[in-house]
Amino acid sequence: MTIFAWSVALDALAYRFPALAPLLKSRPVPLIRDGQINQRALRREFMNREELMAELRMHGVTDVKDVARAYLEPSGMISVIRADRKEADSPAKPHAIG
């Protein structure tokens, strides 16, 4: 509950005072640029190559070289811009078992 309260408070401050937004809000982290994985960004975000590849597969991408840009968004989702500029698939929603 405390984490949620702080999150709401910081979002409200960033909304009320736009000049503070760059200090309070996180920015997208570039994970892939022109088909090259940014290893430093992966380490900083505690991700490994297998986790990144799993996320790319959910977007319909099987080869890193097919990616122009990929970002870890502040929401925790990964956005993918394909090198061929085709729209990447939306990540699949998890299936309920049972």
C-alpha cells in the first residue's frame, strides 16, 4: 500500500508541476538499436538475453537483426520497432489455465 501511495503521489506531482516530470518519471530504456543489443542496459535493468528474446518472440520477432529499436517502457512493457517498419505483433495476453 505504501508503494502504491508513493507512486500516486509522484504521478500527481509530475502532473501538477510539469517541470518536475523529468525528475520524477522514468524514461524508456533503449534495449536494442539497429539490431544490436545494448548489454549495459540489460545489466542495469537486471534482464538477460533469454528474457529479451522471449519478449521479442511475443512481438513476432525471432531475430534481433530484424529490430530497428526496442525499448523497455516505464510501464514495464517492451516496445519493438521492426527494421522493415512493419508493425510488430502486440504481445499476447497470458492464458488462464483450467
